[in-house]
Amino acid sequence: MVNRKALPSMTLLRELTDQIVLDTVFGQAPITRAEIAQCTGISKTTVSEAVRRLEDAGLLLTAGTQTGRQGRVGTYYQVAADAGFAVAVDLNSTEIRVRAADLFGVPFLDEWHAPTDPPCQLRGLVTRAIDRGMAEHRRLLAVGVSVANPVDPATESVVELPDTPYPQGLFRPQEVLDGLFEAPLLVDNDVNLAAIAERWHGAGRDVHSFAYVHIGAGMGMGLVIGDQLVRGSHGVAGEIGYLPLDSGLRQGFTLAVLGSPNTAARGAVIGRAIASVCALVDPELVLLGGPLGLDPDLLDPVRATVAELAPVPPKIEFGALGESAAVRGALEQALQRGRADLWAKA
């Protein structure tokens, strides 16, 4: 008996074609059917059928016609901006940031609130953001939540570490938001999300490996190696505030930074932590962020210490996105997940 691999069904082939066409239009709009066929290698007839299906589903819209050419006039297409939206919330000890954007990442909501009761506020703020988004963008694609504690990558549970600087954040957003929506909920650490934002929209766009070092009530690091965020098996990769220092105290680096008498001394301590990271992972770039990390007087002492101690000192700069980095990372992650799911259902 001859074993033959099962051929993909016509339904699967149509779904794959629709995904490819939708992804091409999203990245290159406005674009005609002939140009889609040229870019993808899919026949014009098959592209036309896929475009018709995507128009019927409300995912593609016409965007004018070609001008200034002879022969058959082509119609331009673009992805419908009202095809969906995402919501992101950043929870930390000083403020709660909320940001929502359409499928293209164009924000329609950007606000902040003083934290009083984070679990209660989280549900109320997400509800308001969803209500506003549904009025103009039809469907919720995903919600991202940034928390100022580690998050287990397998369970998305908040990890409680000793002496956490944000004990108010030790709750499960999944439980607080249960029953509010059916879209995916993505929960991640704020420093990791800040690194994601810098990678896509900030100072990390042109490098393949960098460390984002956050200094505030605590000290943490988001590490991107080979364009991949390193989380660790328990979600605590990058908790450099727990590196041992001469004192032998838990969170030695964090205590030393917060107890430094001046900016120069603080920069020297931070520089020692960064030099340790450089010896282990050799990043191309280090970005500083967070309330204390963005102090303009901090950069020179950090650079000087790293230059003295690191095997090969990397370039050290401030992050480009400031205090909005974490919420922008949460939104970027939610949009990427939402687009992937939308494409898959097309």
C-alpha cells in the first residue's frame, strides 16, 4: 500500500490565502489586487476571490482607484480601521495608565489615574475603554495588562517576590476581569513590556540585542537577545535588583541605589549592575528608564562605571518612550495578538 500525505482541504487553502492577502494589504496599503498578486505570487483570480470574501467580512475597504495610467483601472484596498481595537493598562505604585488604539495602533484613548484601589480600578477602567472602543471599532481584539511584579510565562500568574516594592499589585488580573470580555487577556511584567515597546517604537529598533534597565521603587531589566525577549522559566529573568552586593543583603543593588547620597553614587551602583549584565550576555545597547533612571545627571556616572568594569562596554542611552513605555508595550503585544487572531479567522 502506498502512503500518501493528506492534501490540505479547499477550506484550509482559502483560509491561508485570505490570511496572506489580509497581511499583505495591512503592510502595504493602499494596494491593488494586481499588486497583491505580484507581491504574493498568488494568481490574480485567487486574489480577487480572497478580496471579495474579506470585503464581505468587513475587513477590507476600497481606497480609491489608480490614476494616470492606460488600460484597466485598478482599485486600491486597505484594511478597515474599524475592524477592531485593543486596550492596555499599566498598573504601578504611582499611577495607572490606560491606552486604547485601533487595529493600526492609532490611539483613541490615553489617560492616567492615581492608584487608590488597583483591582477595582482595573475593572472599571477596562470597562470604560471597551465601551468607548465598541462605539467606533466594532470588536475588541485583545487586552494587555502591565504589572510591576514578575509574571510566570506559563500561567501568567503574578509572582510574589520577597520585599516587592509593589505589594498592592499582587493580585490576578484574570480574576478581576473575569466575565468582562471574551477576547484574549495578556498579562506581563512592566519592565519586559517597556523593552518590547522600545524594540518596536523606541531606541531599540535598530539593534538585535539590548537591555532595558528600569530604576524606580525597584530595579529591574528587560532583556532582548536575538530579537527575543528573555523571560526565564519562572518569569524572573532580569530581576537585577536581587543581585548580591557586598552587604550580602537581599535586593542589595536596589537598596544601594535607593540609599545612595547623590546622583554620582547612584550612577556608580547602577553601573556595577549593568557591568555584571554585560559580562553575562554582552548586549549591544543598554537603555535606562523609570522615574530615577531618566535622571539626566545619571548617564555620565553610569557610563563611566561601565566603561571601567565591563569587558566590552556597550552603548548606554536613555529609553525614548519615557514613562509611557510599559503601557505602549502592553498595547503593542495586545495588537499583535489581536491581528494574528483576526487574520486567522478571516
